[in-house]
Amino acid sequence: MIEKFVFIDPKYDLFDPIKQTENYNDFIQYVTEYAKAYGYTFDPNSKELFTSPGRRSPIFKFKNDFFKLINNKNSITNWVDIENEYYNELKTIIRSNNIDVSIEKVKQLNKEFGLIKELFENYLLEEVCQKIDFENFENPKNYFEIYDVLVPNLSHPYLNLNGLSEKNFLNEFSFKEDKEEIKSYIKSNSSETHKFYKSYLLSFNYTPTIHAHKFLLDKKQNYDFYINYIHGKIGDPDNPINFGFGDETDKDYKMIEDLNDGEFLKNFKSFQYSNTTNYNDLFSYIEEDKYQVYILGHSCGLSDRVLLNAIFEHKNCRSIKVYYHEKGDDDNYTEIVQNISRHFNDKKVMRRKIVSKPYCKALPQNLRFKALEDLKNETS
């Protein structure tokens, strides 16, 4: 049986919309709102804080050069851009200095990157986790827009998934053996003889968003759901946030590795994976059975290249279905597919695995959790 393997990204919060946790501009807005609350003025160009717009001497100034660097680049819009920029800055330091100077500069870079990571985690904790009730939807009826996306494959009687016909579902697979297996499965399993079904939810989201959905999905006794917070979870000391770069296939990585100093490798995700069992748990799953990947909000950028390559090119990965962001007449389906292609060495296999756009869908947009403040007002 082909299991469902769902990627949940920080951008998943964009259609839950609580706080746009991968949107770096939203993070800067958080800093700006902090300034206004205390009667200060924040200059987004100099990244300085003034008591009034006309004051020439700042009362507060960021001493984090990396923070200033990423804020002076118009291309920085998402957290994955920061991870990429960190890696670019790391390479620039190494190429421009001798080994002793490089070590000192990279130590400072790592310290500044760590401070941004800490500020980011505090932001998520204070502005998301402590302000949202993840057990209450504003409109519970809208929840079912995402229900069919997360529920295991072939778990509805007669393949009633998202209203798709059996033929359309089969079109999500291009390999003949998969089509034959699915047809055989449907023929041999009536609604009275369901087997146990399973979805594996790989969450790149640091907030409890997906756990709220699992709570409701678990009410269906014939479904099995597993959640893996592969990059950590806010407020969980046993599963700390893994924020860094993850492309050891980059042509410059060998150069960095050969410098023989751990400071240069400090913020590579691969070494942080060993702090938890998340990575091993993931690979135990993908080795177990065939699966179809569902992309929900994940940009599939290069900062997770080694991990995504292992998942996408694995022989058990039979299909990759994209749920894209839609805004007016525009969407990012092609952009996501282009990013996915960068994780494949075998482009022929890549083309067969990616589901054509007519059989993909836009992400549901009308899911909202209730704010804790609103719940207090309702009971007062």
C-alpha cells in the first residue's frame, strides 16, 4: 500500500493564518511594533531606535553585523533566505581571509546567527504560541478543507478523496506497477473491510499547528498518524530548533570541511540532527514502504537539500504532489516544481514522480485558530 507522506512547512501557518512564521518581514514588523508601544521610532534603513523621528543620536543600535546584512538585502523575505545568506557569508569570510582570521570572524558570525535564532524563537513563543488556542478553530466547518489533505490515502470508501474520481487519483502516479497495485487494493477492499491506514506528517513548522489537526484526526479510530518535528519544536528542550544550512552537496562544502575546525560546521543541520532521533525515525519510515509525498507550503529550497534529495530520490517515493499558494490569478506551482527538480540527480525520474498541475490543488485558505484574547472576551 502507498502511504501518505505530508511535508508541513513554516508557510503552512499562512493558511492557518495565525502568524506568518516564515515571513521575515512580519518579524521586522514585530520589532517596529515594539518601538511604537514604547513611544520610540524604529528606522528600518539604519536599524536604529530613536526617542523621536528628529533625534539624531540613536538610543539603541543593533550591534549584530549579520542582522544588519540581511536587513539591507531586499531579497530577504523568508527564513530560508537567512539560512542561505548565512552560508554565503561563511564562504565569503573563508575566501577573503587566512585561516586564523577566518576562525575569529566565523566565531563572531556564529554568535550573531545564534542571537538571531534566539530572537526568532522568542518571537514565535511570544507572538504565536502564547497568543493562540491551538484547540479551537474560528470556524470548525472550514477544518474539513484540510482534513482530506492530511487523511491517509485510500482511507475513504470507494476512493472518495477530495471528490476525486478513481481515474484522477491514478493519474497522480506514472509508474505502471503503482497503478496496478492501487487498482488491486481498491478492488479487494470494500468499506466494510478497511485495513489500518497511515499518514506520516513531517513538520518543518516549529509551532504546535499540526498537532491540533492530529488531535481531530485521531478521533477516527481506523487511521494512524505520526508527527515528526524534524527541525524541532518551540518550547521543547528535548527537540530544540534546528536552524541552519543543510546542503553538503554544494561544491564549496568540501573546502569548508577540509579546514578541519568545527567552528565552520557549527550551523550545518546534519550535525544538529544527531541531537534527537528525528532523522533516524524519518529514515526508518521511508525504508518501510512506498509513499506519496504531499508538499504543503514547503518551498523545497536548497537549505534542506541533502534531506530532500534522500526523500525524493528514494525508490519508495512513488509520487510528489504539490499544494501551491494561490493569489488572484497567480500561483507558485512552477516555482515549487523548479525547486524540487534541484534535489534530483536523475531528472528523468523526477519528471515521472512530480504530479501534473491539473491533478494538484491550491492550499486551503480559510483555516484560523482562535486567539486566546478573543476566548477571554467570549467568557467575560
